[in-house]
Amino acid sequence: MNTTRNTFVFGLGVAIALLAGWVIFPRALYVRQNQPLAFHHKTHAEKSGFTECGQCHALRDDGTFGGIPSSDTCTSCHSERMGASHDEAVLVDNYVKTGQEVPWLVYARQPANVWFSHAIHVQRAGLACAECHSTYGQSDEVRIYEQNRISGYSRDIWGHSISRIRLGRHDGMKMDDCEDCHRRHHVQVGCLGCHQ
Amino acid sequence: MKITRRDLLVWGAGATAGLVFTPVPWKLLSDVSIWTQNWRWIPQPTHRPVDVKGSFCTLCPNGCGMRVRMVAGWPVGVAGVRSHPISRGALCPLGFAAHQLIWHPQRLRTVRHRGSASSWDEAHVAFAKACTEGPVVIVDGYPGHAASSLFEAFAEKQRGSYRVVSGPEAQALTPYETWSGVPAAALGYDLENVRTIVSFGAPLLDGWGTPGQFTRLWAERAVGSADPDLRLIQIEPSLSRTAARAWQRSAIHPGGETALAAGIARVLLEEQLVQARGPMPPLTLAQSAEQSGLSTDAIRDLARLIVGRPPVVAIASDDNPSIAALNVLLGAVGTRGGIVQKSKHAKSHLPAESELDSVRAVLIDSSVPGDFVPRTDAEVFRFAAWDGGSSKADWLLPAPGFLEELTDIPTAPTSAIETYAIASSLVKAPPGVQSAAQFLGRVDPDLTPVDKIIHTRCEALFRARAGTLCAQETTPVAMIPSVEKLEEQLRIGAVWMGEPQHPGGLRCKLSEWPQAPRSECPPCNSLGTWQAPVLPPLASKLYQESSLREGPERRNA
């Protein structure tokens, strides 16, 4: 009787720990935040006729990556409100007319001790943007930004799955993922390649 | 059903066991480690556009070319410059991590007098008083740069003395100065044209000279070949990194270099393996063998091997005159691929290691290595950017650190070609920091300031219309329209490179084989391996934990 009871209680402990660790912990670990504006990549690509990511997310003349376009870029179309939505009003009134930058939450922002060159990866190695950023550039939804409560990093750095089982090459941007990609492409980079 | 204490314990054990099979411990470990990297007081660069500036490393006299990545006015990364004619894109681990030195916890920010806080005014008063009471010695670590001219002028006006502390590479050239009358600072190694190098313990592949120069030559002309175009024969007691990668290695007894050089010279003369006739070493071959630890046959084979592929040059790790005499015998002085005269303007200076008698005060520039200790009872004013534990300094004065001071970079000590560059001040020095040149300029306002000396040097280069300016493209100086344009290019990272000198102008007179004693100062610190005063975290990883450069204790083991 005692053995059965002990086994049941022990199993209950295991089950609760597994439930907490695999279901509750991942939800509790990340803070979910909305982007300041609802930006739709697909709509913008269709209306502007742009087909390449680099047409907006351009490399500068010196090879550095321009990142997210500044609010000046929005001005060419959004100098006045183009619709009646709340986000359109916020964009025009708070950012375009005031010249302030939209505080986008960057899903792929790397830590400060990492030096990553888009020019080397895109131009020299010929990697497609989707290799790291998935097909978000073709979607018509605004993803929720999930920030780790402890490290402060975006969830995209760790990857979608808490177990680090990757759903695709774009899933996860930790050093292991960089090393894995470099190994696949037979490119060796020492410590100083990224941690200069 | 009653819940017992045993139930709670069993439940806890089950929960703990279950937790191990969840990502909680591993994820928390990862996140907490990242959290510790992002504490508020750890400096973080802001997210701004990256600005890349050309500059030069000023942490040792070699002045390797650097590209400094700046964000919001702060350096966040350093990389080499391929267009630099000497360093050719390479940097040592310390140079790679030098941007972190700005935040180093041992950075000096206040004046210290015998361990207590003091002020610049008090230091000025004390130094001015010392100048009136007796001779003052200025000690410089990078002779030839603009501040050196200011130091020399000050010492001359005060009837004091200007001394220099040279690194081991420059020290190795001093015997030739004695025999030829040409200052050691005017000499260099023509490594581009040499085909056999006999290194007597010089760490050629481990940071010797301008770190990138020899490693690049080695990569291009030796790596992967059983019979390379560039042969490196390393003679060393321990299996150093250079010895392990050399084409041939001879393991000798510690301190056996002098005897082995004499033995090789005897074989060269007896078997007439060289054209030159020189004094016969006093040691017999058997004595050389006994003292060096090699057999007589091994010394004979080594001598034949050395002359097998000329041009040959022997490189010492210190000022050993026997190794210098071996070079004279090999015909490696004043010839292509050997020791050549690179400059006709360099001057000879008194070494700082000698006794400093009857001196009232010694002022030590921040360019002097931290382990240099002057042998004097005089009052010592020491400038340093970081407190590396320097002793024997009455006054410890905070100097500008990496990238915080405008300075020029004269020719590297081992280079065979003259170069000139300017390292601009890219970062504002913290308040309360002064260079030795600024300090002396306040004591004597008539001294020409460093920026004017640099401008005068640029004017001299422009007027001479010789040499080329190396940047992304190479431009002859004769094609540059104005001195302002020349100085502007130099200030943003270009390097002036002079014309190669004809090697034939250097002649050494050697009437007898030099005796063994070298410099009289016993374990003289400045002759040892150059060591950084402090290490930034990244360099500590690369340079100390991985022991990329051997410490003296291992080399002497």
C-alpha cells in the first residue's frame, strides 16, 4: 500500500514539474509586447512594387546595414493620413510630422558584444534574408514581440521552442545557430570574427 | 486521505526529478548568465550608426594599422588594416581588444603622490622645484615620435638628460651601432628578401617586431612546404610556439646561444663556408659543443645548413654581441636580406638602464613599459594610463590612454623601410588626465607643442617629395597637392612609406670576436618580454588564458 502511494505521490510531483517546466515556465518567462504600429510587409511590398528586402532594409555605402528604415522613408507616402485607422493617425501625427523615429521592437537584435555583418552574409555569402528572418517579410500580420524577463533579449534569439528544437534554419539566433550554419557552409570564423 | 510529511518529501523528490527533465534549469542558467552581462553599470554602446575611423595602435612602438569602429563617439571594436605596408592587416591580441582598455578598472584618473591623492598643481610645483635644484632625466619608451622631440628639447634646456627604454628587438641591434657607428634606431631587418633566418630564441611567430609582418611572410613563403622558400631555424632551449612551427629546431642548453654562435662562426671560417674573413672565436668547437649542448657534428651540420640558402640573417632575442658578430661573418650586415640602414636621420640615445647618478628627478613617459624601474634615488614622476603595479614612483600621474591622444608613429624598430603615420585623438580623454608633453609644456611654455611638431614633420615630408602614401590606394607624395592634404590623409589613417635605402651603405668593423658579457645590468626588465601593464578582458581570454605568447618563466624553463 505504502509503495503504491509513494509511487503515485512521486509521479504526481514529476507530472506537476513537467507541466510547470514545459507549459507554464515558457509563458511566464516572456513578456508579450505589441509593436508601436501595425506594419504590414506584404501590403507595403505590393503597393510600392518592391520585391527585394534590400530595397527598404538597405546596406549603406560603407557596407554597414541600415536596419529598419527611418521615419523619413515613411514621409514619402504618409506625409498625410492615408486612411482612417488609429495606427495611421499615430504614425502621421506622432512620428512623420514630428520627425521622431518609431521605436520598433527589433526581433533579431543581437547582444552588444556581437558584431554581425549583413554585407558579408548577404553580398559575399549570398544568403537569402529568409535564412535567418524566415518569411516574415512576406506576411501580412504584425508579430507579437516577446521579451525575456531575465535576459531582456527577444525570443527570436533563443528560438520559438523552449527546448531549442528548431523548426527551421531561421529558428534561433544564438551562437550555436551561427556555428551550425558556418559548419554547414564550411566557413571557419574564429572568436574575433564576431566578438571583436 | 491525510497528507503526511513523507508524502511531501516524496512529492518534492518527484518534482525535483521531473524538473531536471524540463528546460527550466538550463534555460535559467543561460538567461541568468546573459543577465549578468547586462547589468546597468556595465558600459553598453548605444544603438547608433557605426562610424569606422582609421588609426594606429599606440600600445607599443610598432604602430600597427587599425580600423576602429565607433558608435556614438566610443570605440566598440578594432580590426587590422590590410593596406598598412608593415602590419598588413594583422594585430596582436592586445591590439584587437585595446578598445576595452578605456573602461579598464585599473585606469588612472587622479594624481597620486606616494600612495595618497594629490593634484596636478602640487605635481607641477614639485617638478618645477626639482628642475631648479638639479638635473632632470626624461625617460621615453618610443624614441622618435613628436613628444620625443619635446622631451629632448626640455632636457637640453634644463641641462638634464634624455634617455630611452628600448624593446628587445631594438636592443638586438645595438652591437651593430658599436661596430658601424650607425645608430641602432637607423637599422632594421630586410625580412622581405631573406631566405634563411637563424633565430636565437627570438619569438618570431609569437609577436616579435610588428606582429603581422613576419607571420604574413611565414604564411606566404613557408607554411605547408617541406622545403620552404623562407627557412626558419629556431635555436632555443624550450619548445616555444615559434620553435614548434619552425622549419628546423635546435634544442640547446639555456644560455648556450653565445657558445653556439661562436661554434658556428668557427666552422664557417675553418671550412671557408663564407667569403668574409673575420676574427676566429676564442672557444674551440668542443667547448662550444659542451656549453651549448649540441654535438660538434651537429654544430658543423647546422653551420652548413645555415649557409645553404642565402641571404641569411641571424636574429637574437637580446643584445648578444656574439650573434651580431655571426651576422657580420655571414655577410648579413648591409646587404639585401640582412640588416640594413633604413634612415639617415635617426639619432643615438643613452639607454635608461644605466645608472642615474646625481639626478634630482626622473620623469618617465607613459610609453615606457610598466615594469621599467629606474635605478636611482631621485624623485620619480611617472606617467601612466593604467596602474599596472608600477613601483618606485613618487608621483603617479594619469596619462591619456588608447586613442585619447594625438601622437605620431615613426618607423617600427625592426622595419627595413621608413614609415610615418599619425594616430589622431578619437576619444576625449577623461578629465584630470595629462600627457607628459602637456605637463612639460606647462612647466616651460616655450616648448613647441606636439601638434606643431607633427605639422612640421608633415611639411618636411611634403617638401622632400619622396616616398608614397599608403591608404586604400597608393599615391606618390609628389602627386599630393599640398601639405594640408598630406596631413589630412595621415590623420585619417594613411601611412607614409619611404623609399627603400640601398643596403650597401652599412659596414661593420670587427677586429676581434666579442667577449661574452653583454649589458651590465643584471636581469634588466626592459630586456625581457614586453608585457602589457593591464589586459582588457578580451585580450585576457585570447592572450593570457590561451597563453598565445609565452611568459618568461616558461621560456626559461
